[in-house]
Amino acid sequence: MEQMAIVDGLRAAFPDEILHSYTNQGQTAVVVRPGRIVDMLRWLRDTDTIRMNHLRSLCGVDNVRRKESGLSRFEVVYNLYSIPLRHEIRVRAEVGDKEPAIDSVVELWAGANWLERETYDLLGIRFNNHPDLRRVLMPDDWVGHPLRKDYPLRGREEWAGMTELLAKVQELDRFGFDPEGHAHSQAIPDEEDEE
Amino acid sequence: MTRPITKSMDIPVADGEGERYSLRMGPQHPATHGVLRVDLELDGETIVECTPQVGYLHRGFEKLAENKTYAQALILTDRLDYIAAMANNVGYCVAVERLLDISVPLRAKYIRTIVAEMSRICSHLLWLATHALDIGAMTVFLYCFREREILLDLFEELCGARLTFSYPRIGGVRQDVTARFIDGLQRFLDIFPSKIEEYETLIDTNRIWLKRTVGIGKVSGEEALALGLTGACLRGSGVDYDVRKHQPYDAYALVDFEVPLGSDGDIYARYRCRMEELHQSARIIQQCIDQLPPGPIAGPDAPDLVMPNKVPARIEAGTNVYGTGLIKLVRDRNLYISGDVYVATEVPKGELGFYFISDGNNRPYRMHIRSPSFIHIGALAAIARGELIADLIANIGSLDVVLGESDR
């Protein structure tokens, strides 16, 4: 099926949700409102002529420095592919600025679980009804979301866990524990001497 | 007089009922193939709950790539799946070429197909070696490394590196193949089928191997699709999905090969798929060598390094290579197009996808890497639940994960 025909079908089924669509390098994308994203993706997955059964990727984007105008601050991008019918489509769901959140699609694809966790971890977009929304790549006590455009490349400060870790190493060092393995080498008597 | 041991020692004995305990496997466990931690909730030896924890190797490639030019970000992809770095490089280049509309000459396409398939063989050999080692088949290990060594030597002959290559470049490849390389590769292809037979003789019908793999880690086709499994893990469950066939890139449309499919979706089916893929990869390389057309190895608008024809005889230690004129970075080409594109390639682990957003700048605005290993580890909990803890090792091996790719 032609990609534009899929978009037309989606537009007919969800007339209020579709904002616009475009084609770039032979790939068609459709920009939608976030409210009924689960219904839309379910429709794309279950309609007989479309059958988008493979969620190729799910990721978030921070649009704050993008040159294009009229974009919302965040968006979640779903790349779908139909293995039996061999066609693809991209769905871009706009997510607002303040407390960005969108419904989870884990009920449609169990594999979306970790992808949504990653998006939450790195961009701070929350997923409603997600079974286990925790950080996945960054430490649990990390402050901030690194892939946001206002997050500096080098980070703001040392990770809190690092100072704790160094303090622990210093404490252990009192008992002769040496992570570098050479500071106490002179203090260890030769085995022959002992004998 | 001897006392019964059980009375003197206060060790709880799990009788299969009510003896729940938790166990942390990793992050420095030899069978997790990298720094992966699995928090297990066990009932006797049965896994009740399994929670994989990743992120130990998170280096922030997606953030880094936003601050590098397209040509510079190529070296990051080497460090994704470091066992098949060449396939990652190719995947990245294919994606950027699609994004920026850069043409690739046919010879370069063939060379990239050759190196990507060599990389697949390398990866599958390492997978077979370590997976077999994990579940007790020691002998295969060194046999696999023997053949992998030949391929690594060939890579070294081709580009000077054995692990992180950065050999493909956007719009082509960095250097042309030499006759010596082709000769070596041909010699490898001549002996390789007999070597695959050798591995198969060792384990294919081995009773212990069968007991450890048949019927273990079963995933149905629908489940595998829902979990997002790709590559041999999906094909082992009988779903015919291979990006090389579905959306051919490079020279895959011009060569003849088959996509091996399993039906049972267990560890043995995934193993058989990968073994068949070794044959198919060798077949693809053979066709590429036979058909290799003459011509340039990089397109005219490749936004990348320019190598000089004359190399200085001697470079002093410590000099900046950019100052010697050895390498020139071409910066200001007006070829950056705005838009977004998702391009997938079939790497040994599964579907590696790059989602790029370009802002008309020479750096990607956003680069998302859809890494198969990340999704496969995410699926581990669903696959391992209810099985024995010993089979968890077999499952991790069979999903073929590389933590560098998972954590990015």
C-alpha cells in the first residue's frame, strides 16, 4: 500500500487527531496529537490492509532548538513497519512543554517497555500507564535528562554517587585496600623473609 | 561416630515450595557477555522474576553525535557493537547517505557488502564460541577463534585495524581493496564451509547440547514480534524478516541468498539459523568477489576525509596529523538537507536502525540508535521467566547481546 494512502486512511479514521503529513526521502511521516495515540497505533496495527506489526523504533525528540517553526517542545516518534505487507510509516506525536506525558503503548508491543523507559530516562517524557517507568541507562538517582537540548554536553557536576564511591575507597584505604595496587607494595614483607 | 551433616549445618534447603530468595548475577559475570546485571528472584532453581539492569557502558553516543559532524560521528558507531564494528559503520553510512542524498559508486557498495558479511561471520563465530562455552561445550571455542583470526587478519590487511575499523565512509569506502586481500578472502572462502561442518560435527547432534537447547527459551512468532526481537531471534521463531531482503541496501539486491528460518523458536532454532547464516554470508561474499566491478570507491560528494595520494615517507612522533597535510577535513560543502529519516540495516545481532533528524546543519540535530541488543535484553525477562537459572545463561547467550550496543 502506498504510504500516502495509509495516511489518508488514518486521517479518515481519526479526523481530529492528524495535524499534517509530509514525505522526505521516500518516507512518509504523519504528525499527530498525543491524546489518542494508543488508538491510532492499534488501528495501524490491526487494520487488515495496513498491519503495522513491527515497532521498529520509539524515541523522543527535544525540538527547542529546531529551526522549523510551529513545533511543540517535545515529540515522541514511532517508526512502524509491516512485515507481511512490506510498507512503513512514521508517526510523530507532539508532546507539550510542561510535564510532557503521553500514553504508553506497552499494551500493543511489549517491547516498547524499555524504549519508553529510555525515552523517559534521557528526555524526561512520562508515559502514562507504563508498568515500570524507571531510569534504564542513567543511575537511578541521576538529576536531569541528558538528551534535552538545555542539558550541557559535559554535564553540570560530578555524579553524587561518584563522591560517595571515592569516600568509600578512602575509607577502605585505611585498612590497606588500594585500588591502584602499588602504594602499599613496600610495606608487604617478602615471603622469603617470613620463612 | 559421625553425625548427619544436615543437623550440624544451618543451611535452608529449597524444596521447590516457599523458599524464595533473590540473587544478583553480574555485573562482572563471565556469561553475561559484558557488564550486564540480572537481578533474580528465585524459587529453588526456578526464576520467578528476572530484572536485567543495563547502563554500565552508557557513554552517551546520541548526545555526543549531536555535537559532532556526520563524518566525525562515524567513529562512535565502531564502539556500539565492537564485535561487528564494520557492520555498524556500514549501517551508519547507509543511513547518512539516505538522509543527505549522497550517491555511492557500485564498487564501494560491493566492497561494503563484503566487509559487512565478513563482519557477520566474525560476530557469529564469536557468538558460537562463547555461547557454546557458556553451556559447557569447550572444544568449539578455539575452533571458532581460529577462523575468526583469519578474518581479523584480512581486516588488518584492508584498513590497518582489527577491532574498530571506521573503514566505510559516507559515500563509499576509505581505501580500495588489494589483490592480496581478495586472494586471502578467496582462500578463506574455500576452506570455510568445511570448517562450519567441523563445528556442526562437534555440537549439532551432541546429546548434552540438545538437552541444553531444545525446547528452552521458547518464543512464539507473535511474541517475538511484540517484544521487538529481530535478526536470528525473530527468524528462529519462523517470522521471515530480514532487512537485507525487505529493504535492500548496498549490493544486497544484486546478489542471491536465502534467509534461513526456524520454526520452534527455541535456543536450538536460533542456533541453527545462525549456522545457516554463516553459509549464506560466505555465499554473498563469493558472489561479490566474482562480480566486483571496477570504478571509484567514493562518490564525488562524500563529506569526509580526503586522503592524499602522496604519503610522507616519515612522520615524526607527536606531530598533529592534520598539520602534515596527510588528512584534510572537508568542512564547508553545501549539501546538508533538512528532514528526518529512519534507515535500518541488518547487522549480525538484528535490525540496527538510525533515526536522524537534520536541521540543515553539518551535525545531526538528533540521532537515535535503535540497537537490537537493548531490545533483546529488554525481552530477556519475558523469555527467562519460569525457566531454570542454568537456562538463563543459555538464554542470554542465545539472544546474542553486546552491551556496548545496548548501552550506547
